[in-house]
Amino acid sequence: MTLPPAWRDLPFFAEDYPRIAQTLAASPDPVLPPDPDRFAALDLTAPAETRVVILGQDPYPTPGHAHGLAFSVEPDVRPLPRSLTNIFKETQTDLGGHPASGDLRPWARQGVLLLNTALSVPAGKAGGHAKLGWATLTRQVLDRLDDRPRAYILWGAHAQSFADRITHPDHLILRSAHPSPLSARRGFFGSRPFSSVNNWLTSRGEPPINWIGASIP
């Protein structure tokens, strides 16, 4: 597998990934996302281009959904996963529209790193690789990104557990409930993270993120 060029010098890839790759190769279950998509988030958003970080947990366990970016699905997936549906409800409230599909690669291409804290999952077994060692990569990515101010969106306790790696005094750190149906009404809805990030970016003289593309009212 080709490692993400802009990140491949992280110690994780020499010290931890060979063991993880061996475990995945021996898995009795299909592993999602497909091998070529495993590092898609890091491939699409290099450190120098990263302006916003959104942390997810693990890939969608439904075959055909996950393609390597947190919360994102392939553009033809219908219905959308429930967490993504709630994310789009919040973009609608916050910005007046939502993307035309669940494919969030347009966000990534604008500097939004959509990183899951586990980059693999056994098909049909959510959380099945949560303890495989991927969190080491997450911590090293966050350490790499701590060199200058960036915006961080931390939805739920799991993402917030990595906040100790986000130490630059000028970061924007937004915390709220997770968009899962189990928790979205406990502080995710109405949190307006997308406009908050854009206001912060523009206050720094940076262009805002186009979160909704061609608006879907």
C-alpha cells in the first residue's frame, strides 16, 4: 500500500503500521474501507494545507459506504448514515443549505482534514478495530499540526479525548455533542460549528470553507 506522501515520515508508519497491516491482512472479515482508500484523508489534505480538523471515530461498517474520510460516504449512497444526516441538518440551520451528496471530498480539498481515529473496521462490526493501535497515528497527526493556529471541531467525548494534543494558544477548538442520533439533541444541533469556523478563518484573513457547495435548500 502507498503511504500518504506528506505524512509518511511520522514514526507511526515505521513503528506501528507494519503490525497493523499484518493484522488486517489476516482478518477473517472484510476490512473497510478498501485498501486504496485507507489513508484517503491524509492523501487529500497535507499538513501545510490543513486549516480545519474534524475527528471521527471509525469508518462506516456498511460495505460501499466508507471511503477513507470521517463522516463521508461515496456520492451515490442513499440513504445517508444518520450522523451525516444530522450534520447536514446543522449545515442547513447554520448556513442555509447542505451538500448535494454525502461525499465530503470537496471539504478535504479546501483544507478540512476529516480524520477517523481508527482507519479500518471489520465489515458489520462498528468499533471492531478501535484498539488496533490507530490512535497512535491520530496523536502524531495532531502533534504535527500543532505548529500554527488551526480550527478543530471535536464532536463527542471520543474526539474530545484527543484535545490534550491540541496545545497552540491560538487554535480555535469547538466542542459539542456528537451528531449521532443518540446525542445530537444534547448540544450538537444549534452549535453552528461551520459558521464559527468561517468567522474565525476570515478574521485571520483566510478564505472561508465552502461547506455547502451548490446549496441544496
